Amino acid sequence: MVTENQLNFSQREVAVLRMMANGKQKKHMAKEFGISPNTAKDVVRRVYLKLRASNGAQAVALAMRAGII
């Protein structure tokens, strides 16, 4: 369950969620944002933590239900 405190997503985190929803991989996200692959992994990790998700599909589903994307 996503709580109100967890809905504080940065613009980059929301963009990452949208890319995840479109099936993009972390290396594509890194290239798109001009960041390192490790930084992209960190952003995805933060998204998972905020949503309490264990994988990308769950993160996207929770974000959609919460109206984040």
C-alpha cells in the first residue's frame, strides 16, 4: 500500500516510472538522461523503496493505482 508520505517523487523518478511502464531497461534510461548506469539503478532502487515494490511490474502497477503515472 502506498501512503501519502511516499508520493513525494522527483521528476526524474516519475520519468523513470514512465519508462519502466514502456518496457525500457536501466541502460536505456541512463543513456536518455545522460547519467551512468549505476545512477539509473539508484533511481530505480529509490522508486522501489518509495512504493515498497519488489520488481518493476509491481512498481508500475502501484504507481498507476496511486496516480503517479
